[in-house]
Amino acid sequence: MTPSSIEPGVSGTKQVPGTSPYTLGKELHTPSDTGQWWRRAVIYQIYPRSFKDSTGSGMGDLAGITAELPKIATLGVDAIWLSPFFDSPQRDAGYDVSDYRSVDPLFGTLDDAQNLIDTAAGHGIKTIIDIVPNHCSNEHALFKAALAAAPGSAERAMFHFADGTGVGGNTPPNNWSSLFGGPGWTRITESDGSPGQYYFHLFDATQPDFNWRNPAVEAEFEATLRFWLDRGAGGFRIDVAHAMFKKEGMPDWHGAPDGTPTPGFPFAEAPMYGQPELHTVFARWREICEQYPGEPVLCSEANARPLTRLADWVAPGQMHQSFNFDYLRTLWDRDALAAVIGESLAAFDTVGAPTTWVLSNHDVSRHATRFGLDGVALDLGDGIGPRDPQPDEELGQARARAATLFMLGLPGGAYLYQGEELGLGDHTTLEDRYRQDPGFLRTNGAKTGRDGCRIPLPWVHDAPAAGFSPTGESWLPQPAGWAGFSRDLQEEDPASTLNLYRRALGLRSELGLGLGSLAFYTNPALPEVLAIRNGDTVNVLNLSGTAVPLPRGELLLCSDAAGTADAAAGWLGPNSAAWLRTLEAAGDAAGDEENV
Ligand code: BGC
């Protein structure tokens, strides 16, 4: 494709690159340069089960992660976040913890964890530990003690135990349900064999919720935080942080019984979320983190709305960061993206916290898959299965690269999910018999669940299980064609997604984009182009299916390697993004901000 052969994004008008009127708006966000590492950090999520198996069991492990840290280091990330690797019956892939201060033998030993943290530190990478304070496993010693103890005991008071209502106490204490589907209460049999009390679980029945109104629960978690901080943890990702406290008395809720927002029943009022007491715990945890060197961070996983509410939990003295799920949920839509960026910066700037950006994680279809499905909204917990419409892989890949490049040019922190740097999408044809997600199991398959975004990574194209494990074992099967995404092939290929990520992360750091500013450009002739200025960098995302003229500037990077020459000549191809250095920064006195 040569520049002269490209039709511009506006039908009927042929534009000359550099003359399309992009007008710069006012700055919505000014640079923050406090020297605090987490304000601009890029954090790479490792899902230990699926990263690298060093033993041949088919399950990824800590030694496998440690061995590959040099490769992670070449990406140029500031920290890794490890999804849970603690002792667990693995009913929710480790988010059902039976001992927070241990390592599940599936993944290795405490020494392996220490070695991982130390080796990562040697590469200048911090290790963020995933703490699950809302609930534990039903095999945790505290829950077993609660089952063995009598109603009304101190042991039961660690959890939400309550008598049923109605005839024979056969009706659960309230109408709340599980986020994984089905009832939120499970009735136990007391030790004398009689039908007993109920306990509450926001997730699976094997994940009883702690009673955070009990100070003994808080003490338990303080000890856990210190346990990992003493071992050099760089901070914590706090699982379902917004659900830890339930409204006093746990009243019925007349919105969606799992608390998800519905018309007339906003999230902000749901009694299982966002209670004011959270502030006290977050403040105490911040104090604890501040007693340790290296500014350990607290990242809140609060899938909460609106953004202003989320921001409240990262106000001064609270947590440091929060995942921005509104950004992750946004479809391939210019105006929706512009709106969420503006709203995010406004909400987080108000409290002086960095905004974070994220496109994929272990709970949602990967963005290479989502963006290959035009206009389909997939919420957390949903996946794609063989009976669903299948994504357009090539389109998804192109858009995913563009979306990531654009995201990494925004000011604030960013989260990456293992494998996205290889361009991986989901396994979208995984057969039901392999599925393990409790969301799938509890709904008898009505929800596809999250297994498809958790497939073991491909490392070596011509090795069994694409090099994930030495034996070729793999706890979930890899889809056909997976080996083609292997890291070894991408290392060699300058046009690979892996090398795009490396270059983008290197430039982001060099140009200080994470601590930068933001102003939008507008160009009424190009309604599907999103362009921003961050310091001296112009960041353009073309969401349309045709090439569009770029603002003037010196090309730094294009998401589509094959489109780079065109981008350098002023044309950005379809479903692509580019970073440019402004003309004045490039030393061209003719730079004209009014008409770039
Ligand atoms: C985690 C999920 C997990 C759930 C229950 C989430 O937010 O990210 O993977 O199933 O919490 O712990």
C-alpha cells in the first residue's frame, strides 16, 4: 500500500496528509511528577497456573516463572502481579485460599516464592502479591473451626453465619445471591446432625465470606500483609476490595440479588458493596505499607461504578491504585473511549491518584478476542465458547495491537496480562468437558466462564504444549494454531507483537508518558479517529476501516509494522495506532499547533 493509493477516512474528499485540521483542545490532565514509582507503573499480571511449568505436571509453577524472569525483564515492566499461589483446594483457581502464608505444593514452596521475589528484584522488578480478603476457602482452618463450633461462637463470628427464616429455618437469611450464579447462602449440618445455620458466600459455596466487622479478621489479614512485606513484596492486589464489608444487618436487596447494577438500583446502594467502613481498613493497610521500604502499593480490584466512587478508595491515605474496569469494558468506539478517558482522569485527578488503564486480565475475554467481535460487550466472567459467534482473528489482532499502543500512551499506570504481548486471544472453542470455572459449573453452562482466557502460554513453536511444560502436559488444552504465537518465533521477528510491546514500553518510559499530560485533538472530518497529545507526543488511534491522514509530526511508532512506511508518510491505516513527536519537539520551526 502506498500513500497515494490510500483513500482517506472521509468519503469523497481527498486530503493531503498534514493538512487535515486536527485542533488541539485544552489540557484535561497536567503532568504529575512526584517521583512515586506507582504513578506511572506498568504492571504485568502473571497467572501462575498458565505461565510456565518447570516440572512437567501440566500446571505452571513458581520456579517456571523465576526461570523466565529475564524474558519479562526485556519487556520493560516495573512490577509483576502474581495471581494467588497459596494453599488452596483450587475450586476457584486459587482464589479460594486455605492458608494465606503458604505456597500450594502445585506451585512450589515458600523458598521458591522467596527466590522469585529476590530474582525479580535483581531485575528491578517488584512483585505484587494477590490478597483475597473477602473470603477464604471452606478448607481454611478458621472456617473448619467455625463449622465445628456452635452457633453464636467466636469461631462462627469470623464469617457470616445466620439462622434461616420461615418454617424450619428453611429459607436463607436474605435474598442475596452468588456472583457465580445460584444462591449466596449455603446451609450446613450441625455437628449433632441437625439442619443448621447458613453461611454467606458472594462467590462459590467453597468460598465463605469473612465478617470484616470482627476485629479478629482484620488482625488476621494484617499478619498476612506483614508476612509478605517481610519477604520483600512490592505490594498487594486486593481481590474484590469493595465487597469486604456488608451492610449492618445484611438487609434484602431489591435490585439484582448479586448486587450488579440494574435500572433504579445503582451499585452504589447495594448492601454487599462499598460500605463506609472500608475506608478505615484501607487506611490501616496504607499505614502498614508505609512502614516498609520501596513504597509497596495497594491496588484495588473493585469492579465498582461510578468512577467517582472508585476514586474515593484511592483518595489520600487510602489505596494507591484501582483497576479501571470501565476502560476495560469500553467497546471499539471512539466517542465511548474518549468519554471514559475524560471521566477517568477527572475522577482520579480530583483525589490526586493516578488513573490506571487495563485491557485484559484472567476474568474477561482477552482484548484480541473482544475486538474481533464487532460491538459485542463481554462483561467480567463471560467468555466465548464453541456455540458462540467466533471472532475475526485478524481484525482482533490488529485492533488489539492498536488499542495497546494507544493505552500505553495515556498518562497514568497500566496493567498488562500475560500473553497479550504475544497477541494471544482466548481459546474460543474449548470443549465443555475441560471447563473448570465455577461460574460455568454453577450455572450449568449458562455462563461460558473464564477458562478460555487462561490457556497456558506458548513459548517454543516446535515443542510439546508449545514449550509450556517439558512433558507436553497442559491443565487446559491449547487451541489449534497456538504454537504460531510462540515467544521464540516473535523474538526473531521485528514486526511481531512482542517487539511492538517492547518498543512501546521503552518509548513510554523514555518520553515520560506515564507521568505526562492529556489534551484531546478534534477533527470533525474524522469521527472515528481518537487523538491525544501527551507532552510532546501525539497518540492517534484510527478505529475506522479506512486509512486516515495523521496530524503532522515525526513518526515514532506504528502498531502495524506493515503500515509504518505509510504512517511515516502521513497516513494511518485502518484499525491502527501511531505515536508521533510534535513538529516543534522534532525541531521543525514550522510546527503549527492550530492546524497540525
Ligand atoms: C478474581 C476472580 C475470582 C473472584 C473471587 C475476582 O475478582 O479476579 O478470579 O474468581 O475474585 O475471588
